[in-house]
Amino acid sequence: MTALEFIHGSYIHRRRVHKLCDAFEKLIPRNARTLDIGCGDGWLTHLIAQRRPDIDIRGIDIMVRPGTHVPVTPFDGHTIPFADKSFDAAMLVDVLHHADDPFALLREAARVTRQRLIIKDHFLKGLLARETLVFMDRLGNARHQVVLPFNYWTPAQWTDAFDKLALRVASCESKVNLYPWPLSILFGRSLHFVAAIEPRA
């Protein structure tokens, strides 16, 4: 492990998980049966469950890590192993840009969800956006053998995908504040978003 990886794992990752928990716990509907798609080590899933005892939340991932914070069901990364509308809500936290076919996985997430998708991902926009996102992805994920296809979408591509799946943006926050100053100048900007996505009426 490099010095940068150590700093990221011991400080940046902790801050990120707590900031995302702050955002996600407010967006999950009350009493929602919730699926965390690509939950990783399950730490975020576990924290949300502690703060929101009204929800039933579980995780799935293509690679089940040892010592996860919650039970994790393996899946192939393509087909979510649950019936249509099995969940009230589903979470996708920095998952879609790791998929070989982000649109297909988003469609699967919409298929198993009744009320709300909650997505944390990236906007490919601005100066050196791709280079910055690739660097962050490698730093945070390479040591965990996470697949890194770098499938980042522009805002227009996100809008197009939602339109094709008859989804609407209920809310979107691009000031997620995952990084402390001065790292936020380089790695924050408008590269990140948390959005609540719902079926069109």
C-alpha cells in the first residue's frame, strides 16, 4: 500500500462514507425495503441501517470482500437476482461507472425498484475531468481489484439514460463535500452528485 492509498483509506474514505450516509439517510423513503447495489465492504449500508432502523437494507456485489459490515449477496454485475419491484428503494454508490454497460445495470436497478433510485456518481464535465476521475478511481479502488472501465457520463448522457427508462430526477445535489479543503479544489468541484431518481407518473 502506498502512502497515498493509506491516507485515502484511513481518512478520506472514512469522511466519504459519513458524508454519503448524511445524504442517503434523508433520501430513502420511510419503511423502505432497500437494496445497496455494489455495496463493497458494506460500511455505508451498515451506518445507514443504524441511523434508519425503520428500513430493511441489504447489499449485493460482484465481489464479496472478507469481513464485510453486512451480509452481502453475490451477483454477476449484470442481472440483479430479485424479481421486478422487489424493493422500495435501491442505492448505486459509485457503481455505474464501473459497469461494462452502465445503462443495462441502471435498467436492472429500475426494474427491481418501486419508488426511488438513489445514485452517487460522477459528471464528466469541466477541465481535466476524465483525468481527475481516473486518478481518484485508481487510488480508491485498484488495491481492491475493482474493475475500472472508467465509464463516466456527461450530464447529457445521464439525462438521456433517465429519459429512455422513463425516470425523472426528483432531486440532485452536486455539492457533496466529500473532500476537505484544499483537496476539494482538485477533487470536489462539480464532478460528484447525489440524486434521487423516481419513475415518471
